[in-house]
Amino acid sequence: MQINSAPAAASQDLARQIARHDRLIRSLVRRFSEAFADDLFQVGRMALVEAAASFDPSKGVQLWTYARRAVLGAIVDYATKEIRGVAAEQFDDLGESDEASLSNHSGADDRVYLQELLAALSTTESEVVTLRVRDGLTFEEASERLGRSISDVDRIYRRALITMRERAQ
């Protein structure tokens, strides 16, 4: 009786392909907070696995070229959810300038720091970040509210995150 080893071989080949792209996934993850870099890496890897499952090499495109957008999208979505979870409460009080009211909150220093980071942004960047993080809007919803294209809102949001990350370091 002969055992079919084709599924095992295919699984090993997929694992090798995924492992070859670890460095590329890490390069995307470095754009975001190191606080949850391991989680972002795993999310990116899972997105690559999903993309690899529907990848057709006969189309003449490399796996990474095909999967990069899906991997980046998954990482951005996860990072945004994490930022919302950590910072949504802090964004609620951004309009308050009274130090006494800020000091009544347990995360007063975080709120002040977040205000400083947002102050470093342009008005449009600050508005996009606030819509995405505090209000939880999708890029499409934010673009409708701002009267801009989805790609403009996405570009503004990414630029704002980079600015905030640079200022935070």
C-alpha cells in the first residue's frame, strides 16, 4: 500500500515560500508600533498564507507582488484596531484643554502626549486620524465625510501615522 505524500510535500513547499517572505513582512511591520510587532508579523503571515492559497503562478507574477497589498491591508487593519483599543478613550477627551479635568483621568499624561502628537499634524491629517481612530470610520466612510477620494484619505492617514511615529521616537 502506497501512501500519498503529495499533500505533505505541498504543505512543506508552502511553508518554505512563506518563510522566504518573513523579511518582507517584517519590513512592513516596522512601519508601525513595536509594542505589538509580533502580533502584526503573525497577522501579516496569515494574510500571506491566505493570499498564497489563491495565488496562480501561471499568471506570471511573483507571490510577493500578488500578496503585498493583502498583507499590508491586514497589518493596517490590525494596527488600527489595536490603536483604537488603546487610544479610543484618550481621543474622546482631546477637546478638553483644562488641565484639572485631564488630571482627573488615569491616562492624563497619555492624553496630553496624544494631543502633542496630533498638534504636529496638519488639520487634514489630524481630522483623518480622528475619524479613523476615535470615530472608527472606514477609509470609505472617512472619504465621504471629507469629500476626498479613498486613496487620498489612505495616503493622508499613512503620512500622519509616520509623522506621529517619528515624533514619538
